[in-house]
Amino acid sequence: MTSTRQQTSSQLDRLIDWFIPEELAKERETRQRARMFLVSHLCGPLLGNVVPGALFFLEPHPSYPVAVLAASITAFWIFPFVLRAFGNYNLLAFISIQNLIFCIFWSCYFYGGVTSPTLPWVVTIPLLAFFYLGPSPKLRLLALCQFIVNFVAFFLLYYFGPAALNDTPLPALQGLGLVSTIAAAAYVSMMALYYARIVASGAELEGEMRGHLMTAAALRKATAQAERASAAKAEFVASMSHELRTPLNAVIGYSQMLLEEAAEKGDEQTLSDLNRIHSAGQSLLRLVTEVLDLSKIEAGKMELAPSAILVSDLLNQLGQARRSALEARRNTLAIECPASVGSVMWDATRMGQAIGQVLDNAIKFTEGGQVTVTARRERGKADDDIVIDVRDTGIGIAPEVLPALFEKFTGAHDATTSKYGDRGLGLTLSLALCQLVNGGLTAESVPGKGSCFTLRLPAKPAAAPGQVGDLAAA
């Protein structure tokens, strides 16, 4: 039952909104007044025509006054279509009130005068003026003046004009009074209930808006707190990275000096231990540098210095810098970069860092295999893209690990991490650097057969190819 009532109410709302012009629907209060106007004119004539219908059966000889009254009441159905076609809501509201006043005074003039059973309908005039015209004092005053002018005209006509034919029997007038009172009460109740529904929906909407405003305020507060926390984190990471770099540089420097002395003395045991210390210091320094770079990117403080470079030169230098790592893992490296790839405007250090991290990952997880770097240029509508595939024949990556591969401090799997010492920041940093230039990094892998990482970097055109700087640290 409730569902049927809600469905009917929803259909009525859709019908009412169909008549409201767009310029009226933009403002909430005007839209609500227009809805009240339309409900009155769509449903009111059904109740109003009860009066001429009753007269048709109660009056012994119904004549033209009944027909005029019925026509005037039925004319209310025209107003919704006029509103949709032409707008001019306030003008239509006053015309509608005038038509209602005419209907009431017309029935009073012919059926009982000041004692007419249709007189209760007078109470609907101020009610409709309130519903139609809203809180505007000027419009309400005009409606009051309109009623006073009509009342004076009716009074003068009734007492000084020709006598109206009033031969309706008293029992018929009593029956008409009962019917008219019930219809008027039903009409007023209908309008009041619909107005209460509009007020309730408005209160509900205001409650939702207050809730949304509170949520928005909470979100702004949380965003401000997050920004402060991010700034504090960036400041802390930068400070700690600086504090860590100083002793690490000392460890690396002194271990290098001791390595040279041990090499001169031929002390193999000490040389082996010092190599471990030196290697561990360099690895830790690299980790600190990666953490600082990620912090800069997340804080939006990473600055790029683009210059004209040849992609082939960049890839060859990256491969050359990793010759010892390739030999240690007994891997071979193949670089395929045709001349059509050409030159680009990149920050050689940062893009070399992004590509180098992926290359390091391929070398690390491949032993006695092949690492292939392939570059190609893909034409685009605006700028071209340089697509670089780094393919290896290593251990591969399990499918369940791939979705989290680029997250911070995530290794391929526990066994691989413990075996190769993967710190889980290289690929994260590579992805961040690619996204910094509106590029991307994706991965595909088959466990036991190898992996393929694809970097897609925008190829901003270079005026002339330049020299690539030293990328040994990338």
C-alpha cells in the first residue's frame, strides 16, 4: 500500500515538474510556489466542479449561471499549459486569483447572495495568495487590493444592480451548502497537505545540506592536517637523509682508502671484508637517496632540468655503468635503439634514474641470462611517446604479486627478497619519476620465464641533440 502511494506521488511530482519552465525551476523557493500553483490547478477543478455538478441536479431549472460557473472552474486547467508555454508566473497567479474570485462571487450572486452556500470558498482566496505569491509583502498587498476591489464591485452590483434570478428551493440550497463545504474543506486540506510535504522535503534537504557542509568542513580540516603532516614528513625525511648521508659518506670514503691500502699490501682477507663494508655503505646511501627523492616527488618539490639528449646515448651509458653488475650475475645486455627514436628533451639524470632502476631490477633477478632493452617512438596527436621495454629471462614474478609490485617496500616475494636483498624502493621511484613527466610504468611477467617492464615517456621535441652527462650514479 505504501509503495503504491509513493509511486503515485512520484508520478504526480513528475507531471507537475513537466509544467515548470527552466527559469522557474532554477530557484528552490520559486519552484516550490510553482508546484503549489500547479497542484491547485491540476486537482482543484475536480473538487470545484462538484458545486456546478450539484447545482445541475439540485436546481429545478438549471440555466446559464451553472454553465458559466462550470466553464470558469474548468478554465483553471488551462493555466498549467500557459505557464509552460509562456512563463510569467506572477501574472498568471493574479489572473488565477481573479478567476477564483469571479467563480465565488458569481455563484453567490445567483445562489443566495451573502448567505450563499458557496461563500466558504472565500477562505481559499488568502490561502492561495499565500501559496502562490510567497513572502513578498508587495505581491500580497496587491492580492488584498484585488480582493477588496472585487468585493466592492460585487456589493454594489448585488444591492444596486438588477435583482438576480434566485428561485432555487431552500432544500436544494441546503444540499448545495453541504456539498460546497465538503468540497472546500477537501480542497483546503489537499493544499495544506501538499504544502506540508514540500516543507518536510525542504527540511530534509536542508538537513542533508547541513550534513554535507559538516562533512566538507571535516574533509577540509583533515586535508589541512594531512598537508601539515606531509610537510612535516618531508622536512623530517630531508633532515634525516642529510644526517645519514654525512656519516655514510665518511664510511664509504674511509673504506675506499682502506681498500686501496689492503690492495697494495695484498691482504685478501681484509680486502674481502672491506669490500662488504664499502658495498653495504653504497647500498645504504643509495637507499637514503631514493627515500629523499620519493619524498621530494610526493611533496611536489622535485625540479627537472630538461635538455636535448639522444635516447641511444642515454641507454648506452646506462648499460655501460652496469657492466660489472652484469658480469657478476653472468648476464648479457642487448640494447636496441634505432635511429628513428632520435632526440628528446628530458632531464637526463632523472629519466636515467627511472630507466636505471628498472634495469637494475632486471639484472638483479636474472642469473646467467639475457637482459634486452628496446626503445621505439610512437606517434601521437600532440607529442610522441618513447616506449622503452626492459625484458629479462629471470625468475619472473608471481601473478598475485604484480598488483603490489610498485608499492613502497614491496619485494617480489620473501624468498627472492632474502636472497637478493631487494629493498622495494627502486620500482616505486621509477614509477613516481615516470608519472612526474606524465608517463607511466607497467609490468608483465611469467614465473620461471622472465619479466618485461615498459616505460612510456613523453618525447618532447629537441631542437638539437646534446651530450648526456655522467649517469654512473643513476
